[in-house]
Amino acid sequence: MENKMFCYQCQETAGCSGCTVKGVCGKTPELAKLQDLLVYVTRGLSEVATRVREEGKEVPFYANRTVTLNLFSTITNANFDNAVFYTKIRETLKLKKELLDLLTNKDELSSAALWTAETDAEFDAKSGSVGILETKNEDIRSLRELITYGLKGMSAYLKHANALGYDDEEISKFMEMALAKTADDSVTLNEYIALALETGKVGVDGMALLDKANTESYGHPEATKVNIGVGSKPGILVSGHDLKDLEQLLIQTEGTGIDVYTHSEMLPAHYYPAFKKYSHFVGNYGNAWWKQTSEFESFNGPILMTTNCIVPPKDTYKHRLFTTGAAGYEGCTHIVEDENGKKDFSEIIALAKKCDSPVEIENGEIIGGFAHNQVLALADKVVEAVKTGAIKKFFVMAGCDGRSKKREYYTEFAKAIPEDTVILTAGCAKYKYNKLDLGDIGGIPRVLDAGQCNDSYSLALIALKLKEVFELEDINDLPIAFNIAWYEQKAVIVLLSLLHLGVKNIHLGPTLPAFLSPNVANVLVENFGIGGITNVEDDIKMFLN
């Protein structure tokens, strides 16, 4: 039977091989094909932009922003609105034409660079022939998708930095060059492998840019206890990753009698000093993204999705779900920004005033805020604990959470590791163990949460600083083991960045990516020691030995 669609960019892809009937994430075949077409025309735009630069001409900044937003819109669980993709495809083709008019030499441009169309019917006709499987060679296809997914992850860092007024032309130039090369049939297997590692190198630059944007805007995260109970006032729940959206909402809700809560990956917002001045910023509600269908129900108030991690909503709360930025869902109100980057959240605020207060689903506190600046402030204490043997090992357990029952492995792993070990984490994977009572070692919590998946840069900086302190030549000589849970494309760019930094023997779970062909997987195993997971007992023995 012919596939209705094909997508294998996330960990939960059907049968760990590819969604062919409907996306496990909830996207339809029609939406999947539109996203494939948007990636196709964005490749074409990127190729033309790269050629314009080669001719010594300037590419307008809004072309870079278009590439970034297009890629981010196709990330898993970000946007489910078909109409958005028709619009983006049309706008991208129009922009590509503008850049084509700048070119003196149009020879040897690819079909993606030259393709043009105007109607939705033409888009629909084309969308069925530009998908992943159009690359017939399995290994070339695997590497092209590995790079593309890395670039999608990089687009997240760049988009959040852009929102705060930070940009880097060199990152955009690389993204466009690399994306264009994923459609170039003259590129060899070895050249694609090198390009994948270069993607990791630029990924580090992207993470550094976002870290600079966040910390210069809101201060360095600091160790913070976050309330996980509820108050008696109506509330607005903010999910996703975008701190700028949260800031604007907090300003607009001040003095309104409405409390603001974070959900899932927005939890680390509580760690930033700038947000602590808002008395109505009261705590975190719930857990990782995949539990939102029950948690959004019991929250009672409106929910603002600032980026990806949308689960198709139930009708019972769909009218309370708002989207903004790259996020979207058909039938939900989308909040757009004006020409000055301001967003009007008055509709959300008005609805919140009519809603009941949240239903309490848990109570207590959790602690986080251990990004690089905070951990380095504790460096003497950490180093002393390692030297005395109080801390024998660090486990980097960053990454993503998800629905798979296999992910309970990470909860059991956290419970089973020896009491003289510490977990370094970032991303929503933390929800598998951040509410366990794992204690501390000499005042150092045994779970050090650096923040969002976007904050994985902190974990790399911490490792590099420890390497320097212990005067080691190789980062792999540190007492650090990497046992990472992955789900979507931001985890892919983190992996490529770690490989660029020379980190070896990273273990990924609960399954290895479906987009890695056997030959490409073997390259990663042989050169970098990439591995999977088995069971808690055997894996702990392996890591400790």
C-alpha cells in the first residue's frame, strides 16, 4: 500500500521506522506533505540566498528570519494549522523570486531553487513528490535528514535569540548553506558526515547566542525553589519555551488579579532574577508536555503555547488554548505581534477573569536554576566533593520526555544510581525524576537542573570547566557519563554539538533515531561510541565501570 505520508523525525515515530498513515504527534497526511513542501521551498530559498552571497551581494535580514521560522514551524508538535503552511509556502516563493532577481548567474540552480507556483492546488500537487523518500540512497537520505533535523533544532535557538533582539549573520549563512547542500546530489557521503559535525559546531554557537540573549536580558539563573501547588486566584498557564512571550504576559497581567503559572519547559523561567519581581508569577503547574491533555483540563484557565510541544487539544479546553509565534493549531486563537514586536494578550486576560482557579494536582516545591554560572559559583564545593570521593560520578540525563512506557527507565535509573552520584539535566527529561527525593551531597542537590532543552549549552560549559579544573587533556576522562533521552530535533542539534566538542560514548534512548540508516549508525558507533540503552541494572554497571 502506498504511504499516505512519511515522517520519522521524532523518537515516537510509528514502529520506530516511520509514520505512514498519520503522525503519532497528531499531524495529518495533508499537513505532513505541506511541511515537506515548506522545507523544500526553504531549501530553494537557502540555495538562492547562498548564491546571492557568493556574488558579493547582501541578503536581507528578513530572508534569514524566514528560513529560521520556516524550519521552526516544521519541528515536531509546533504547528498543526494547514492554512499557516499554505501562507508560508506562498511567502517563501515570493521572497525567493526577489532574491533570484538579484542573481546575475542562474546556471546550475536546483529544481528547488527554480520551482514556482501560485495556487494551493499547485502546492498540493507538488507536495506529494518532495518528501524524505525522494532521496533513494538510504545512507545519503539518512545524513541529509540528520543535518536537516539538526538545522531545525538550531532554528529554535536562533528564533528565541531573535525575539530578544540578538542575531548572528554567520549562523544564518551556515544554516542556509547547509540546508541547500541537503539537496545537492554532488555531495558525497563523507562530505555529508563532515557537514553534520560542522552543524554541531555552529550549533554550539547558536546555543551560546541564546544563552547570551537570555542572561543579558533576564540575568543568570540562580538556585531557586519553585512552588508546584496552586493559589486561589484565576490563572494563565504558559507552556513552550519563549521567555519574551512570558515577559510580555507578566507585564500585561500585573495588577489584574490573575496569577501566571509555567508548564513543562517554561519551568526554568522561575530561575531568572528578572522574573522574580512579579508577585503574581506564582509557580509551575504540572509536568512534561505529553501530560497536557489532562493537566490543561484541570487548570481551568487559558493556556498560552509559545512554541512547540502542542498535543492536539480536547474540545473541552480547545477554546482556552491560545498560540503565538511559530506555534499554531487550527481553531485556536493565534496571537500575532505588531511591527514593534509587541503582543496584545488582552483576550487571554479577559478570558482568565471568567475562569475558575486551577485544581490542585500536587503541592510542594522543586529546586532548579543550576545553569553554568550558578554551578561555577559552586565550583570549589563541587571540585572538593569530587576530590574527596563524596561525588564519584556525574550523569548527564538531559533531553526530552515523552509518552512511551519505556521512558520509565529514566525514573528507575535515577532511583538506582549510587548516592554518591549527581544528575546534570536540562530539558523536559527532568520530569522523570525532578520530584523524587534524591537528597544532596554536602549541600549540592543530586539533581542539578540547568533549564530548558535550549539550555544544554550550560551542561557543555560545566563539563569543559571541570576538564580545565582537573587539568585533563580529554573531556572523556572526566567522571561524567551521558545517558540522554531524546524526542525531537532540538535533541538532535544537542547531540551533534556534543560530538563536535569531542564527547564520546553517549547513550541515547529509549530508542536510537529511526532516521539513522544501519551504515550511518555504524559510523557513529565506531567513531564516537554512540550506543542505546538496555536495562537499568546492566546500564549502571556499564557506566560505573
